[in-house]
Amino acid sequence: MASEIYQYFLAPVIGFLFGSLPIAWIVVRLTTGKDVRMEGSGSVSTRNTVRTAGWGWAVLTGALDITKGCLLY
């Protein structure tokens, strides 16, 4: 019963919440003070993080994006 509640209710809700975190925006805002949506292509993406904050922070952004996709497994 408890595993069904997790599988059909909690996991999708937690996955949605983790997926909605804008990691690129958070990383760029904390490191440069800029809004990644106002720079480069205007998207909140790892590629735009390269343009705005540099390769090192973009690698961190990509790693965190991949990690949030793997958290529920």
C-alpha cells in the first residue's frame, strides 16, 4: 500500500517539483548576479550558462540538472 502511494502519487509530485527548479538561473544569479534570461539566447539552459557565467559553472549546472533527473531512482 505504501509503495503504491509513493509510486503513483509522491514520486510524480516530487519529480515535478525537482524538474521545475531552474538550476541555470540559480547558479548564474548566485555567481554573477545576472539574470540568465536577459543574457545570450534568453533561455534558462546550460548553454546560456556558458555564455553568461563560463564553462566551469555550466558544467556544474549540467551536472545538477542530470542529478535532479536521477534523484527518484
